[in-house]
Amino acid sequence: MSTTLSCDPHASYRSVWSKKPMLRRVYEDYYRRIAAACVAGETIEIGSGIGQLKSFIPTAISSDIQHSPMIDVVADAQNLPFRSGAISNIVMLDVLHHIEFPLLFFREAERVLRGGGRCVMIEPAITFGSTLFYRLIHPEPVRMKATPFAEGLPNPTRDPYDSNQAIPTLLATRDRLRFERTFPNLEFVDVSWFSFWVYPLSGGFKRWTLMPEFLGRRLLVLEKGIESALGRIFGFRTMIVLQKRAD
């Protein structure tokens, strides 16, 4: 392994990003959605990875549990190094389902957000249309019987890529009332379901793709036109926006 790869856990992801225009097209849509949902003020990205959010929110502070050249702050989402009430937005893309104890993260989010501040997350959506893909093709597990409310001490040796793709969907559906009772200061202001064929056919961060960029660009337009009607049934992605109640 080269020195660059050994020092940068995200180098392989950046390499794929640079070579796949279809991948960039898909994720640019995600970043635009995140940016549009944010309120004015300081923005922290958790799990920044290759650090592409700054193309859309240039002032965002990037953080990740792993150090890399694209990261401003090394931090665990379950123990954020920010002052209480200091942050206007916490944003995450494909991070919540990797957090060992989501309950600890939401406690931290509730603490560091100012009144009116938002937590904006785009995550896998387990729906009728996506479940076979996520269960049989995608390498990460889907455990629908799990609870997002488990408590414990974070394991410092845990693989940061361990995951359960079901967690965001469970929070937005089955466990939503329990979440609202547990965190009365964090209210759901939006849960949207979107992304159909283009995302899985793009191959994500794999080196292959089944979707040429010129076709994917047109299909993304079509997908946006039908997501409000069909997203909850067939969508591969969900965006969850939480807002801290004003003091």
C-alpha cells in the first residue's frame, strides 16, 4: 500500500469520484438538497469523507471520525467538540446508519444546536422498491428489528464502516413517536423520499456503472418529477430534517 493510501482512508473514494461523472451528478443533487434545507449560520458536516459539501456550502466545517487531508476536525458524532447552542446546522450524508449509538448522537445534536438550528440528513431509505437492492446487492446489512435507542459506551476500536441501513427509516416511520417523546426539543420539519433508478445503476462508489452520464442526467429530471407521488413507495433515499425548538 502506498504512503498516500495508508495515510488517507478516503483516497480510494476520491479516486472513484474523480473518474465517475455519473456519481458526481447523483451526489451533487444530494448536496443541493442539503444546502437548501439549512438555515443561516455555522454549519458542521459530520462524516465528511472526501469533503465535497464545501462546493455547495463553502463555509461548512468538515469533520470525520477518521483523519484525512480534507477534514477540518476529527470528531466522533457521539461526542461533539462544540459548545452548547453554538451551531446552526449539522449535516450528514450516509452517516447516521453508521453511528454505533444514534441516541448518543441526537443528544449531542440537541446540545450543540441553537434554537431554530437544524440537523439535515440524507440516508438510505428502506422501501418496497429499494429493499431487495439493499438486502441482496448492497454490502451493508438491513436489520429492521433493531432499535435506534440502544445505549452504551462507544467502542473506540469499532470499524467506522459498521452499519445498519434500516436505522434512518425506522426513525422516520416506526420509531418516530418514540423519538419525539425522547427528544421533545427536536421536531421533524421534513421527511422526504426520493431517488429511484439512477442511484443504484450508477454503482455508487464502486468502480463500475450501468448508467452513462448523459442518460442519468435526463433520468434525474424525471425522478424529481415523480418523487412526491412515488418516493415513499419506491425511493432509495430519504432526507430527514430536524429542527431544535426555540428556547
